[in-house]
Amino acid sequence: MPFASPYPPAAPHAARVPLMAADDPRPAALAPHAFVAANWPHAAAPIGAPWDHMPAAVPVPSAPAPLTPAGALRRAVVHCGGQSALASAIGVSQSHVWNWLSRRRVPAEHCPAIERATTRAVRCEELRPDVDWAYLRAVCEELAQAAPEPGAA
């Protein structure tokens, strides 16, 4: 004897779930397919190649994000080969570099030495954006031009 269910027979799938939003008598906000389409746009897409059902990739910005001063110092450490190498290149101890990394701030007087040690891969403007480096460079240039040549008397 076949099993007899106490429940009424279910309607076919097409009768239970509307296929289009126009077929659904409920408001769009309550329709389950509207919720799925709004939150998982790749769920309704037909599957072709394995990547076709994936959502679109996030666009990559054309310009790189501005580097923070702490990031610039980390880049200088990597460029020189470590904290000790950077410290010996600029004439300070490794603990100074560690301290700058932990405080996320380089003293302005050490920025030109770091720029020279990294062969201008890390600029003073990146290490300390709060200092007017253009003005300081112009003043140094004027002083260098005004100074007499050594040995020319």
C-alpha cells in the first residue's frame, strides 16, 4: 500500500513561486525574488563559464592611494634592507628607527638623510607632509649659490 500523506498535494513549482516581479501580487519589498536580486545579483544570472555567476569585480582606482607617513617610513626600511641598515645609513641607532616606527613619526631633521639613503625612493614630503619642504629646498639652494667656492679667494 502506498504512503498517503495527511497534507494536501503541493502545487507545481511554477504556481507556488512567481517567476517575474509582475506576476507577484505582493509589494516588491516583500517578494523573495526581489530580496535575492537586490542582495545577491549573481544568484539570478545564468551560469555559463565558472566565473559568470560571480559578482563583478570591484574597480581598482586609477591613482594609488596616498601614502601615510608611517607607510613611507616602512617603505624606507624595506628599501634599505631593515631597520639597522637604515639606521647606519643615516647615522642613528636602530632603536631610533624602531621608535619612529612605533610612534609613526620621523623627526623632520632626519627626513633629508632618509631621502638620500633611499636614493629619493622615499621623499621628505611623504615622511613629513606637515613641513613645507619646497620652501626649505629653495632656501638651501639660495644659500648654496651665495656661498663662495672653497679654495676660491
